[in-house]
Amino acid sequence: MTDVTCPNCQTPNRAGAKYCASCGLNLVESAVTQPTAPPAPTTLVLDEVTLRRHAAGHQTLQLPETRLPDISPRPLPPSGNGTPTTPLTLPVAPEPLPEGALLADRYIIGRQLEGPPGVFIYQAEDIGDAPYGVACLIKDSADEVALAGELTAWRRLSPGDGLRPPYDAFRLTLGGGGGARAFVVGALGRPVEALEWPVESAAALNGAAPLARGLAAVHAAGLAFGALDGRVQSDGVPFLADFAGLGPGSTAAYEADVRALAGLAYRMLTGLPEATPSVTTPPADRLAGLMSGRATMNAADLATLLSSHANSLRRPESIDLRVGRRTDVGQLRELNEDSLLTLDLVWSNKSVSSPLGLFVVADGMGGHEGGEVASGLLVRAVAQHAASELLPRTTAAAGEPLDFGAWLSAAIQAGNVEVFERSEKAGTDMGTTVVAALVAGQEAYIAHVGDSRAYRINDAGIEQITIDHSLVESLVASNQITREEARHHPQSNVIYRTIGDKRQVTVDLDQVTLDPGCLLYTSPSPRDRTRSRMPSSA
């Protein structure tokens, strides 16, 4: 006889045992109540030959009945806190609109373009009253707040030169789990990165100037891009468009916009993505300075610069200079230590005048046999360089273009050496400050050392171009004193850079554009000329 296995604890017991030796279960009663085990399921084995035979004769296979395990769902036990669990519902991700879909009974959706996360951008056709042409661009997002903010910013602007704001916006609730979606419609063009550069100079300038005017309008509204990458499109003429997002304006954002636009104009003119030192033709040289941050300019002035050069290419303007000069000893001193030079050269061909002007003001210091000698030496040295180098090269029929700024700095350096050597030989403390302007057409190159100044005066007001090399100016620049405190500072007569103090001197150079009717004014220091130089180590 075989052992009896306890159905409760699975312990083997001897045959005929009444109770389980391990758990005490009544083995006799449990044997009466325990259901019989179900028969083992029948396994059906079909070989490949049988399957082919049945398939050829289109016979129906009769599978024997099998007893399968019960896998019907059971009720879940309650959770630990007695609260039934809730099924997890995953959010439905928005889907892009299919190509060919009709949106708002007006826009036919075309291909989908690359966009930021959570935003769909489509190329579409506007079959309604399309202000920018049939082709348009549609931004689709569930973030209504963000789109509303962009649209509110753009509505502060009007379409104009180089500027195409969005022209339609609406909200729709899409079926199929699409939910509420916001749509903004704007102009479509090709990204400027896809265009080929360079183009003809006049076309480049005429394309870039409207962009600068549009950017000036954006800045005037207190808005900025922060950089123009991806914001400029073109359908033949470049324009600023939507789908990048405007932000609140700031000085840093405005400057970043102008740098980016200057870089675009530079690429349109030269075909080069970065500034190259060998490219010095105007206005590429000015644009290179803006790109690098060496020079600053607002968007409106950049538009004026580009437009003026475009006009000069289309129709050269006849420009003339009106020159006035005067020197006086003043009311405080008996000796006039100032020297000046004016060289006004104009040649005319076919009623088009091309002016060239060289203007130098030197304010000497060092007393009798000192200041007037130093200023005279400097002015004479610059005049000699003009006669031997400037005039022959600018009047030649052909040859290497002259870098006017570099020439002017070199001429002042040559004068500085003469003053320095005379001062050492005579054993005096002679020296001079200088401000010089070289005007070629509408461009003025301003060089200065010390606190002699140059101003540009026009309808916008009076602008000081130069920055004094003085102690009080450095204190103002470092926010140690205010501009008003500088006017009455006890050391306002101290300057730290002069001509003749060292064999080599650093010459500050600026470049400005002179519009018709503009006045360029150069003058010696406005302070009492009883100045003193700081030690050479300062």
C-alpha cells in the first residue's frame, strides 16, 4: 500500500493513517470531501504533412476538447487603507495635423516643418485674403498663454520696411483627443541661411537697410529678439518675421540684435560669415566693427548707414565741405599755445564733388618755449605727412585703397616722436594734446590724445565723440564720482596721456558718418590750461 499525502501540508503518512502526523488533519474526512483531480489536457500534435493534406483538401480540423485552466479575472483585494485603486489614465499626446487638412475653412495644411518641443509648425496655403501672398506659416500649440504673449507683442508693431508681423490668430478644439489648440499665422519665406551670398553691393545694401529699419521699430516698441538667428526670412527681399518669439527689450538684447544684423549685412556684401581684416571697403569695415563689439550703434543709425551707402552706389552725391577756423589766446593767459591745421581739398568731375579735409587742433602746455613749440611741431609733422603720403595716394588714378584711420594715427605718432625728442634735447616739460579729423566724403575719422575734444552736432543734438584721457573722466567711468562732481573736482586739470610724454603714444580712433547739414566741431580743452601731466607710470 502506498503512503497517504496530507492535502494540507503535503506530509507523507503511512497507509491507513487516520490523522496527519504533522498538522493533525483528519485524513479520512478530507479524502471524502477533496475533489478529484481533473484529467490532464490532451496534447494535439500536427506534423507538416498532415497540415499540407488538410490545406489541400480545404478540410476543417476538429480539435479535441481540452480542459484549460480558469483565467477569468478575479476581484482585486482592497488596498492597504481599504480604498479601491483607480485605473491609471495616460494623457493623450497632441498629434500634428495631417497634410492636406483644411483648417478654419481657410488654411490648407502642407508639410510639417521643424519646430520647438510641443509646437507644430506647418507650411500652408491661405485661400482667403492673404496679405503676404498665398504661402504662409502656421504655428500650432496647446500652450495658448505663450502664443497669446507673442501675438500681443507683435500687435504693437505694424507691417513696414523689413517687418512682417503675424496677421491671424484663432483657437480651435480638435476632436480625437486633440483638445484645445491655438494657432498663429504669419508670412512664409526661405531662411536666409539657404540663400547664396554675396550679392551685388547695391542689392545687398538695399536688402539690409529695410531690415535695420524694421529692427529699429521693434526696439522702439520696447521689444528685442536678442539675436536674429532664424528670425530673418526671404522671398526675394529679406524681412523679419514671427516664429522665434519677441522678448522684453534691454541694452544687451538691443546690442545683440544690431551685432547679428550687421553680421548678416556683412555676409550679404562679402559672402563671408565672419569679419576678415583684408576686407576694408566701406561699409564692410564699419559692419566688422559692430560684429566684433569694438563699435556700437543703434538700429536706426545702422539703417541710415546702409541707406546712405546704397544711395551713393545708385547715385553718387555731390558733397561739399564748409570750413571755419579760429584761434584766440583767451582771457586767462597772455601766450597762445594752440596750433591748428586745416587742409580742404575738393575735386569735381561731372558735377560730382569729392571732398577731402584734414583738420588738426593741438593744445600745447609747458609755458613759454614749451607748449607753443610742442603744438607747432605736431601740426607741422602731420602737414608734412599729408603732403608726402595723403595727397598723392588719394589723388592717384589707381592703387591700393588708403586706410584713412591708420594713416591718421601714424601721422600723429610721427609728430609725437618729434615732440618727445625735442623735449629731451631741450630738457623741458613741453607737451601737447591733439584732436584731428580726416573727412573723406561722408565718413570722418577722429583721432585724439589728451582732453582736446570732437563733437558731432546735428538735428538730434550735440554728441561728444571723444573721451578725455583725464583723471576725472576715469573716475566717472569707474562710478567713483558723478559727472556733475567731475566738473568741480580739484584735480580736473590732471591728464594721463599727452603728446611728447613718451616715444610711443596710444592714439584713440573713432569713425562717424556725417549726414548733410551735420557739423563736426573740434576744440582744445574746455578747462583752464594750467594743467599738469600725471607721472609716466600712472
